[in-house]
Amino acid sequence: MGIVVSDIDKSLAFYVNLLGLKVKKDMLEQGSYIDNMLALKDVQVRTVKMEADDGNLVELLWYKSHPRTRTHPNEICEIGASHVAFTVENLDAEYKRLSESGVEFNCPPQYSPDGKAKVTFCKDPDGTFIELVEML
């Protein structure tokens, strides 16, 4: 999963310091290869590849050459990828810890209708939705 961010330092603080992902590679990509791949000119993008405990990878992409900001608040029902999901061991503890760190949540943890999971959604510093799931 690749996530474009507006402030790489804030995003790294969120994904690494708060969610616990581990940085595996941090690089500045530029040149004809990346220009052709992305169909953009003169790209400079800092790509930070991170790994979750389960081995899944998440990339943060900060476009130094093509900065963007959101034109309206992100809504979960927008077209395109809607969120990233992570499994946690104790959702209530994570909800409390992240809330105390200023992370915005849609709601407190809720039980799924089948009772097999506890779930909530929060937002990263750019408003990208993050689903946190505890399997019961």
C-alpha cells in the first residue's frame, strides 16, 4: 500500500512512533525511470518503505517536486482506496494510547455484528483512514 503524504516527518511519527511500523528503506527517487513510471516530469519523491509485524509493507510517498494538499476533508466513501487496516492485539489499549496522543477517531472501538472482532477507524496526519481490528 502506498500512501502520499504532505509532511513526511509528521507521517513517520504517526506510522513509526504510534503504529509501530519499522522503516526498511528510505530513499529519494528521481530520474527518467521514475518520471516514466509515474507519467510526471522531473519527479523527486522520497519513498519510505515500512514493515508491519506481520510482514506487510506500507510505503509513504512525499512528493518534493509535486506537492499537493487536500482540497476537501477526506470521506470514507470516496472513490479509490478507502483505508489501510492493521490487526492489533488489544484495541481498547491502542484506542486509549492513540487518543491520548491526539489521534482523531471516528468512534470508540465497536464489536462487529458477528462478535468476532472489535473495530474502529482513525485518521493519519493527512486524514487517510486507518482501520484497527482486534480479532476476538
